[in-house]
Amino acid sequence: MKPGNDNALATVGAAQGVEGVSFASNPNSAEAKALAQDKQAATLAARAALAGVTLHLLRDEIGRREWIACRWHLTRAFSSLHDLEAWLDLIGAPR
């Protein structure tokens, strides 16, 4: 890429299949909610990594998302991003 290439972010977005995606017309759509949850999960995964925590996304017996956090010899399971975020705050993970 050349310096000053204003199209760089659009190129990355196109590679990820998100260019032109807009939920502004219906922010309550299922797609918008899924995108917001994926963004929150990515942010929490980054916070976890900075705190030395590995984070794994699995499915429980009935197909619900379950996040497994591992740090040193501790393993914790979280059924919601809210619970995971509270635990990351508790252990001092950077924001």
C-alpha cells in the first residue's frame, strides 16, 4: 500500500466481506445485534490476551455460546459476554 491511500480501509473491509454493510436503517435487526456481539467478543478477547488469558469460544450441550477463559492453571466458563467482561475487570485486564 502506498502512504496516503484513502482506500486502504475499504480494501480490508472488502477482504473481510463487510464493505457496504450498513445497519443504520434497522439497528435492531438480527444482523446488527450479531455484529455488535461479535465486536464486543473481539474486544474482550483482546483484553483477555493483554492480561495473559486465552479465550475459547465453544458451544454447550444445547448449542449456546460458551466462553472458556484460561489463565495459569485456572479455567472459567462464562455463558454471557457481560459475565466475561466483569471477570476481566476483576482480574485487572486493561481496557
